[in-house]
Amino acid sequence: PSGRSVESELVAASLTELARRVDTVAKAQADSQMQLSEQLRAVAAGNAALLRDTSRLAEALNHTGQRGRWGEVQLRRIVEVAGLTRGVHFTEQLRVVGEDSTIKPDMVVTLSDDRSIVIDAKVPLDALLSQPSGAPESFASSGPSAAEVAARHASAVGAHIDQLASKGYWRQFTNAPEFVVLFLPAESLLGQALSSDPGLLERAFSRNVVLATPTTLLALLRTISLGWRDRDVAENAAAIHESGRELHDRLRAMTGHLVKLGSSLGAAADNYNRLVGSYEARVLVSARRMADLGVSQEPIESPQQ
């Protein structure tokens, strides 16, 4: 009977420990489910906010004016990141009156040799925003609708190429390279167009239009900024050389004045010494003789040579 009592106590203790562990696991699962629910609610709220922001962005970009301003802001930001200064290295919305027409490109960048490059920002989003989702989506999806949207987008980019080529911006500026830069403010705008029409690049180059995205434009502008830096260094070196030449000329002139002053001082010293010798020989002799005769007891000192 005592052995069965001990076994019963051990079984009861084991059951109690098992119940405690089951309660701990159940509580941990409940906490995990609560945290997961909170995270899911946060993700849902974030998705809703993202959907609202995306809808607002798509609605804003549906307006041509807002779209153009966005492209201009992107262009200005890239130019400033490249190290160029407004009013010195580039000018925005420069109005140029020609013989046949008046042009107003988005930006004119001045090179270090005083030539000009014209940049015009275009944001072809009509085809992308016309999708059923209301916002641009990846062209990796299969289906005729995606291919049709890609073709329409490529056609819009081609229309901008023809439009810029027909204006001939470079003809309105002296010593301007014979091309105009068409800036697309997103890498995907060019990539998606080329995925449908790979000949767009060749078409643009043949019409003196350079297609540029933020990456390629930044590389071009950094090269221009380096040219300006080299010009500043050359101008500073020339200024230093001119200042050194002026300093050398002034030192040479000052040395001549010092030589003349030294010669004058030497002549003055010689004249002074001759005067002292004459004074000693002709005047002080008589003065000392008068002192010997008792005229005065105060001696006259001889001046130093």
C-alpha cells in the first residue's frame, strides 16, 4: 500500500506539471495570435494608406501640368546633385526668340567652353495610367493587354522624339552641339518603351535626340561639372601666374629704389665725413686756441665720422 501511494503521488505531480506546461503553451499561442492579429491589422492599415497615396499620385499624374512640373523638379534635382549652379552653369525656362519661332526649353546647360546643351523633360504616362488598375504595373506580366499598353507607351515616347527633333533647339544657340537631350524622369519609362520598341534609341540618335534617364543624365552632368572644375583650376593657375609676375615686377622696382637710396645715403655719408674733416681742421682748431687763451672753460667735442 505504501508503494502504490508513492506512485500515485508521482503520477499526480507529473499530471500537474503537464497541465502547467499546457497552460504555458496555450498562453504563448494566445499571445502569438494576438501579436499576429495586431501585425495583420498594421499591414492592412499600411496597405490601405499605400493604396490611398498611390491613387492620389495616379490622380495627380493624370494632369499634364502636374506631370510636367514633376519632371522639371526631377531634372533640377539631378542637375544640382551633379554640382552645377543655377544662373551660372544652367538656366531654366529660357525664352529664346528666333527668326521663325520662339522656343522655351526646360533647361539650357552651359559647358565650360561656353557652348550650350538643351534639355527637355517629358513624362509619357498616358498609356501607363490608362490601365484598369489605375496605376502603372510591370510589363513582365503576360497577355495582350500588357503588350498593347507597352506599344502605346513606346509610341508616346517616339512622338516626343519626333516633336523635339522638329524644333531643332540647337539651331537657336551659338556653338551648340547638334542634339537635344530628352529627359525621362524614371528609369522604367525608357526601359518599358524599349521592351516594346528596341529601335527607339537608333531612331532618336538619327534625329539628333539623346534619350536620358536620371542615371545617364547624372553621368553626363558630372562630366560637364568636371569640365567646369578644370576650367576654374586653369583660371586660378593663370591668376596665380599673373599675381606672381606682378609681385616680381614690384620687387624689382623696389630693389631699384633701395639701391638708389643706398647710393644716396652713401653720398650723404661721404659729404658728412668731408664736412666733419673740414670742421675739425679749420674751425675747431681756432675754438681750442680760444679756450687756451681763457675765453671759455667748456671744451667742444669733436663730431664722429
